[in-house]
Amino acid sequence: MRSVLVTGGTGLLGKGFEETAPKGVSIVSVHLRDYKVPRGRAEHVSLDLRDKRAVEKLFAKRRFDAVIHAAGIASVDYVERHYAESLESNIVSTLNVTAACRTRGIHHVYVSTNAVFDGTDAPYRESDATNPVNKYGRLKVECERLVQETLGSWTIVRPILMYGWNRTVTRPNPATWIHEKLMRGESVELVDDVRENPLYNLQCGRALWAALRRKPKGIIHLAGKDRVNRWQFGLKVAETFGLDKSLIKRVDSSRFPSIAARPPDTSFDTGRMRRELGIAPMTVEEGLRDMKRHMEAGA
Ligand SMILES: NC(=O)c1ccc[n+]([C@@H]2O[C@H](COP(=O)([O-])OP(=O)(O)OC[C@H]3O[C@@H](n4cnc5c(N)ncnc54)[C@H](OP(=O)(O)O)[C@@H]3O)[C@@H](O)[C@H]2O)c1
């Protein structure tokens, strides 16, 4: 593996992927908006993946051994309210990137999600039937299908809810959002009826590198060890960062009637991740402690 393209490289997942890169691999990282990303391990390029000609030009100019395709609108609530724009962002981008991989025989790792499940029968294995409860889940199922039906060499990874430290311009994740609110002394309402085994973004990065090395065909679930609800996760954030737990209010989903439906429990079975990628899931405490170390080191 000498050269890898990662799309959505400024996102939380892309950051985890870049930070865990092995030596000697060159990484081109694509994002959408026109801003300068400080060069780390990757060369950052601003490019709209909905633009087929721009995608073809990139692949014609550079040679990639593999592609991690993670770009697209990934906010569940944004997708629910702006479906046409989100379809274009995710489906058209995936069409363009898969086409470029197909014609060149490049291994494609598509980044999907736990939102493909309805959350009524956890823990979920890779072979379980998908049944999304919101528009975001539906469009990711379509992208998975596109990858499976049009490519010869592919892996689909499904990361679950992710958290981690991302200093670049990006949307907040559960840990940074709770941390910021508690630091400001604001109260936080967290639901106790949505449950996952959350994934630390650097662990996700290591799993992606293992997927590139081993190229397993099929779907692989990526998740952490602890199955927690959002309220329990918030308490762990407060404990790890020494913040005031009493600001965290326990509520249920009926408190937020206007947001997109969430599947109640999409926790993953991580057997395939352990066996085929050689990655042992981290506890929430281990992930948060590592995140704190990175924040304090100014990384
Ligand atoms: N975060 C989670 O908890 C989670 C959980 C499960 C699955 N996933 C999946 O993991 C992947 C990455 O998620 P994330 O949370 O890291 O994403 P994110 O933080 O929302 O970042 C999205 C990335 O996609 C780029 N992008 C969006 N539209 C683009 C376009 N048309 N052309 C080029 N780049 C474009 C953005 O660029 P800009 O920076 O320029 O906007 C950014 O780099 C997604 O596929 C998501 O579905 C995420």
C-alpha cells in the first residue's frame, strides 16, 4: 500500500484515519469547502465529489492503490430536512468515486453507518437485514447497494456513533459537544433510550488501515466495547474531564419531537472486527482518556 485517497478527510473519521497512518504511505485527503487544512500526514485537496469531471481529473493525475470513501452529508437531522441535497451529496459522490475505482480496478472501502438498522434487535451482525428508520439510513443503504452491485473489489465498513478530538473545522461529536457545554457551565439534556457501543475515532482509523491491508470482502461492523445510552455516555465524559455531572439531565426521546427518528439500540456485534481486522474494541473510558491526552497535548 503506497498511496491512498480518503474522501471526507476533514471529518472526524478522516482525522482518525490520518492520525493513525503508518509510515511510508502517501495520503491524499479530499474535502468540499474552500479552506486551508494544516498539512499533517495527508495532502489536503478541496474538491466537489459531485463533479464527475473533477473526480476523473484527480484519478487521472494521481495513482491510488485504494480509496476510503467517507465524504457526504452525514448529519441525520440535516438529511431529514434537506433530502434532495443530501441524496446528491451522497449518491452522486458515491457514483463518481465508485466509477473511477471500477475503471481502474482500485479497491474501494465504503464508509456506511449503524443507521441502516431499525434498532429493535441488537446486537447487530453484518448479515442482519437492514431496515432504516430515517432518511439518512435509507440513503446509506442505497450507497451500500451501489458499491456491492457495481464494484469487484470492495469492503463496506459500518462505524457506529463516533467520538474523538478533531481540531479542524468540523461538526461537533457527542464528546466534544457535551464537553463544550459543561465547560461553559450549561446544562445538557441527554436521552436514556438511544443506545450504542460508541467508537473512538482513532480506533476507527486503525480499523480502516487494517481493512486496507487485509482487504476483506463484505461488510464489517466497527464499534467500541461498552454498550451505553447517551445519558451514560455523557456521565463518562463529565467524569473523564472532571466536569460537573449535575449539569447532565436524564430525559427520553419524547423531549425532542422535531428531530429525525433514531433507532433505539443499534449496538454492534464486533466479532468480525476482532477476527478479520485484529482490532480489540476499546471501552468508552479508554477512548475518552486518550482523547483527553490528545486535547491536553494540543494535538
Ligand atoms: N460521525 C459519526 O458518528 C458516524 C457514525 C457512523 C457512520 N459515519 C459515517 O462516516 C463518514 C464520515 O463521517 P464524519 O462524521 O467523519 O463526517 P463529517 O465530520 O460530517 O465530515 C464530512 C466530510 O465530507 C466532506 N464532504 C461533504 N460533501 C462533500 C463533497 N460533495 N465533496 C467532497 N467532500 C465532501 C466534508 O468536507 P468539508 O470539511 O469541506 O465540509 C467533510 O470532510 C460518513 O460517511 C458517515 O456517514 C459517521
